[in-house]
Amino acid sequence: MDYYFSKFKRTIVPRKTQVTGAMQLAKFQDCWNDVHNILMVEDRKANMHVKQTDIPERLQQMTDMLVDEEARQDDDATGACMEYGDCMEYLLKNQLLRRLVTVSEKSDQPVGIRGELIRTIANMVDLLGYWFLEHKEVHGPTIKLLRFCVIDQGQSDIYHEDLVDLMYTICSKIHGRPALLNIFFHDKRWLTTPQKTRQSHVESTLRALEAGSSTPFSPTAGKEPDYEFLLFSYLLRFVHREGRTGDYARTGLLFIVEMATNQLGDFILESDFAMTMGAGLCALYSQLPRKLVIKNDAEINANFASYLLGQELSPKKPPSETGAELSSSPDFRYQLDSFLKLFEFCQDVLIRCPNTEISARLLQSIRTPFLEKILYPTIEECSDRDGSSVAVISYLDLILQILQHDELSDLVVGFLMDDGDDMHSNFGRFTLKDLIFYRLKHSKSQPTVIATLKLLRTLITRHCRYSLKLLNVSTNEEDKGPLTTVSHHHREIELYFSLIARVDDEKADNVLSFGYEDYLQDVETHMERDICFQTMSGGYNGQDAPQGTQTPKSERRRSFKYGQRFDDQKEIMHTGRCYMPSPSMRKHRIKTNDTLMQTLLDLLNPFFAQSPELNLALTGVISAIAICPYRSLEGWVTFRESDRTTPDDVLILNGRGDPTISYTNGKDINNNGGDNGSIRANDIYARYDTSPVNEDDEDDDRSVDYGAELNSAKVTSRTQFKSYPPFFTLFQMLTQQIDCYRSEVDGFDQLLEQRRNGLMVGNTEPVPLSMMQSTSTSTRRGSLFPDASSPPHPTISSPTNNRRASVMMRPSPTPSKSSATYFSAPMPGLSGTGAAPHNPIIANPLSPLAIHARKTQNIRIQPLFSSRFVFDEEPIYSLDPEDEDTFAPKAVNPSQTRRMDKSTEISLSMLLNNVVILEETIKELVAIMQVRRSLGIDEIRFA
């Protein structure tokens, strides 16, 4: 019965009372009275911290009521309040902020009251409209609070974080309402703002001219203005800091720099701003470790693929024994991030500053102390012997990744690439080109070569006009051949795909179908965003600025949060001062005697004896060179027209095997006359009956379309090649080597399939056909190519489509606004669907993939071609002379067979990884070839 009558039992809830202005004002007054009582009672506030009182809570309540009151007011389009509310009237009329500042100026009691007041004013300025800061009873106490806190060094050290937050908030308001600049930037000599001084000067001049005087009176005549801008001067102290304080200081300064015109521009130009930037870069770079080991165990164990590819990365000696710093060290990341953020800040200043004189002085400050005296000497002195090459080259790579401003890129890259050769010197400077070529040719350290390849790829992808200095090229006008035919293109694709089929003929169809569509989509997406391609095709106009939208009222009321203002990269790219392809860029092709291409071929030769990380970096450079739309692929990746031949081309050899006469279609092309009894094409190939088909003749068994098939051969003949480009030849040689390894390892094909599946999908089971056909939506992986239309972001993949990117990933030279994550990026490889916080292989040692990983890691084989790279030997300390003969390592006997040399052995795991990398590299290059021709970059003749 209780349940039946429960619906009749209703609790009477009193109606909620509507909050009125009078009620809010009463609460506001109560909060102020509580604060006032605590501050006025000397005994109560002595030896007490502010957090032990109700002051923070009451001040926060007062702020909330002011914000709520403003939200209920009608704002006009500029964000100015039409009329003040009761609480705001009470605050301004009774000078509450001024009274709070006066009390805190006398003493910081209760302890921390100054910090609490700074935070309260910062919240009010941030949450309320621009009009709030314009009122005298707001900006007056604020300036007074800032001045005595900044002058008192002890108070500045204690409350520097709160002071920077407040100044950042004020700078954001000034940026939104430039008229507020007059409040905080003024001439101390006359205690007036520069704008008012200038106006009064004009008025006095006019009055003097009206009076007939030829020398008008000027209040500043003979006296230089003494400007004071407390916000700028104080924030400049923290421009090199890391963390929240440094971020807010740099952003606040950028707000100011964007308005650096007239007197403000003169003030910044005469200040030590540029000198501080140059000195800061020198100091922060000098703090970076000289020796570096790039390794991160947490990232290697992040997923299946990273673990399988990263097993060969363990250094032989701990970094502590060699005096090197580990790249995953928190201290190193902090130091690196501090340097890179300051460098990025200098670039942001150059992008946004309207004053060309400030930009020129900043560029000079970067060149003179930093490039010439700090960075360049480290490039000259770095060596593989002490391990400094990896560190210096990695730092260079990061700097080049960050560069996007055209003038700064010209300064830094131009300085590094300029050999300085002139008539008065026999030898030029040691340049970045010399560094790259020497390390790739002669270095015996794999980490050094890997770092150099990453640097080379960054230079090619981010600074293509300077990368031309690394290549020996000729313009297409100098060497322009006939267009490629469709048959030519199809034959090239067939030949490259035949290399993959040679690796594993039974699984060739599965290997070709898995991931190739993703390569095509990735290359096409990259091309659509590539500025060089857009410029070449006429689809990019750097002068068209994006159309802005009106900021909502709620956003106008709040200041910009850090990074929010500067995340709109389209706005940056449309400033017209960032990277654009040089107008002198022309289509070109690489000559056959090019040094860089020969060096890359030499590195590809011992492909299977090198670590997967090195091969990924190496093939990444090849792809970067191939994808440039200005660069032709003919002669090094694709076949030339001169490489083509026909079945009618017959080469006549004499008794010594030398060519004597070459016939084409039965004609002596050497004009030796007569047939001389030589063999012609018609003597070799069968002759076909060209008479019409008689359907009524029973003896004529030819098909009805016999003539069509015969004539189709005349329309489009099958393309044959008599010579091959060097990269195809080397890939062919590598696929042939796999047969030798297959004969030495039992069950090689099965192990290769398990490794391929482990890298692709995270298990050793065969990949279902349905997964192969839907790879574009199966998972989401990082992009293979960097986004060429946006500034570098090495660890942030652009959210283009919700699909899996190319199967093989490489470290993108693309860095974040905070680029310390460059060294903590996942091991360049495949991030399979089984990625987990803890490596499943280690967590489940009895899983099929874990068993496969241990088995292949324990099997050691001798590579057919050993690499030149050497591993660190175990150090031997404090050997007595009589012990050296026993324990010291002996020199290798030159007559010792290769099979006896254990130091050159590789693991089967590394071999399998490299085979998969080779397969994916070929697919990637084919995808580049196909997309380039489909987009019209490489023209095709349909004949």
C-alpha cells in the first residue's frame, strides 16, 4: 500500500529565488569585508600564511561575481560594457584594488598576500572585457603592483611565475586592443605616452607657425625620449626559460613584437633584445652534451614492430662508460627543448615583426655569435672517435627541421653550405656538403651514418633549393628526350614487381597487394600538399590570405591561451615570408656521374649486413630525392628512352665475342653494305600469314580475330630494355642474394612470412585476404612523408584521413613546436594493430611471436657482403705487460677466411627485417613513379 500511495506523497520544494543585483552586491560586500577585516587586524595577519585565511576564497568569489555580472550585461560589437553592474561599481568607486595594492606594498603579510593579489588581478583581467583594464582604478594599481614587485629582487624571485602570468595576460589584451599600449608604454621624462607627446609636439608646432616663429617649440627638443615598458623588459628575462613560465614569456613578447612600429619599434630596436637572443642561443647550445647515444628503451618496447626492428640497437658499451648522454635522459630533453624553443621564438619574431630593422638586427645577432663562433666550430671539431659526430649532426638536423622563415633559412643553411672560396684562398670552408659526404663515405660508425642520412633527408625535403648543391644535375632543356610511352611505363612496373616476386614467388601476390594502395594514397596526399608541386602546377598563391571570421563575444572576453594564437599555421604560411620555392627552380635530371647517388649505391650494396634503422634512413633519402616534382627519375630509378630495344635488334658478334655489325629490321645500321651472310631478324623470328581469314575454308584454322591480334602488335609493341638504371640493378642483385640465404637457413620462407606478418599486423599468423583488401581503413599509422605545406611537426601526424598510412614508416623530419620529442619518437618501423603500453612479446614470452623473435635472434649467419661498420670492442683496463699477450685483442689474420670471422656475423632476425624493408622500399618507389605520371609530373605519350 505504501508503494501505491507513494505517488501522492510529494515533497514540497520551495521555488528558487531569482538572484538580483542587490543580492549579488550584498554578497560582494560581505566578501570584501571579510578580506578587509583580516588585512586590517595586525595581530591576526602576523606570522600567518595567506592560504591559512579565507582571503583566497573570498577574492575568488568576488572575481566570479564580477564575471557573472558582466556576462548578464549587453555587450556591443567591440566588447565594451555599456554600463557597469552594481558589484563593478562598488569595486571601482571604493577603489578596492588600490587599497589592496597599498596594503600589500607595505608588507607581504599575511605571507603570500602579494602573490594572491597578483593572481586575482590576472584572473580579472583575463576573464573580463578590454574595458576593465582601461579604467584608471584598475590599470593604476596594477602598474604600481608590478613596479614594486619587479624592483624588489627578492619579491621578483618569489613571485616571478605569477608576475609572468599577469604580464602575459596584459600583453594578450594589448594585442587585442592596441590602444591599451599607451597605458603601459610611456616616456618617463615627461610622464606621458609617446603618442600624446607626439600629438602635443604637433600642436605646439602649429601654434608656433601661426605666431610667425621659424623654430617651433618642442618639449623634447635636445632631449632623447626615455621610454619605459615594464612588461617587455621583465618578460625578456624569462625568454630562455623552459616550462610554463618560458612559454608565457615568449608568447607575451610575441604579442608586443607584432605591434613594433613607430616609437615601440624604436624602443625594441634600441634595447638589448637582439643581443639577448643571440647570447641565449649560444648559452643554451653550449649546455647540450657533446656526446650522444640515441636510444629509448620505452619506445622500442612500445609495440610489436618497434621491438622486432629495435633488437639490433643495443650499444655494446653503456653510455656512462663512454661519457655520452642517453637521448631519453630527462635532463637532456629539458636542455634540448630549451634551446629549440628559443630558436623557434627567434623565427616567430622574424615571421611576425613588422619592423625590418629589428629583423635585420636579430638575424645579425644569430649569425655573428651563434653561427660563426659556436655552431660552426662544433661542426669542424666533431669526430667519430669521441662520439661527438652523432650529437652535432643530430642538433643540425633539428635546427634545419625547425627552419621555415625564408630569410632565416637563407642565413642558416646558406652559411652552412657556403664554402667561402675566393681568389685569395686555395681551399674553401668546410661546409655542410663536406660533412655529409665525408660521413657517408668514410665513417665506420652506424649511428653517425644514420644521423647523417636523417640530416640529408631533412635538407632535401625542407630546403630543396640548397639540396641542389649536393647533386650534379642538368636542366631538362639541356637534355630533353622523347616522352615515355604507356608500354614503357607498364614494363617498368612489371620489372620492379618482378623483384618482389623473386623474393618469395609463392607469396608474391599477397606481398604486392598488402599496403601498395596505401603507398599510392600517401604519395598522392603528399604531392597535393607539396608547395613545390603546387607552385609548379600553379595551384598555390602565397598572397591569398585566409578569410577570417568574427570572434565570438565569449572569446573576445577572454585572452588567448598559450599556443592558441599561433596554431593557425595557414596564417603563418600566408604571411609571404616563409619558405617558397626559388623562382630559379627548374626541372632537372641527375647526371650519371653524380657523387651523392654513387655514395647511396655504395651504402645499399651491403644492405643485409646493416641494421634496419640504417636501411630505413637510407631508403628514406632515396624516396625523398625521388618524390621532388622538379627532379626527373630517368637514368637512376626509371628507364631512359635509350634503354629501350625491340626484338628486331640483333647484335652480331665476331669470333672474339666483340660486336661487329648491328642489324635492325634486316638493315645494316653500320653501313657496311650487303648482308655478308649475316643473320637477320627475319631469319630468326617466325613469319605469319597476312592473308585474310576465309571463314568458309575448312582448312583455314585461324581465328576470326587473327588479324586484329596481329595488327595490335604494330599499334603498341611490347617494350624491352637492353640496359637498366643503377638502382634497379642493385635491387636486382639484392633479391638474388636472398636465394643464397634461403639455401643456408632451413625454413627460410616460413620464417620470412612470420616476420612479415609480425611487422605488418603484430602476429605470426597468415594475413587474411579481407585485411589485405581493406588496409586503408584497418588502422591509423603515422604518415610516411612530412607535410610539405606546414611547418615541421615531427611527432604529430596530420589528421588527413582515418586510415592506415604507408606500411613502412620512417622518422619524419617534420619536429614539433617542442622538438625534444625528436629523440623519443617511436623506433622507425611498423606500428601494428597490437600496439600496447607494455610490449606483448616481453609480457607473453610463450606467444608464437615471442618464440619467433628469440629463435631468429639466436641464429647467426655470415653475410655475403660485409659492411664497413665496426662495433665497439670491450675495453680492457690496467693490463700488465705480461698480461697483454694473453688478454689483449689480436689483429685479424688477413689470410683468415671470412667464415671464421665472427665479428661480421649478423642475426637472422636482422636479415628478415631487411628483406621486408627491401620489399616495401620497392613498392614505395613504384608508387612514387605511378603517382608522378598520373599527376602529369612525368609526361606519358599514349602510343
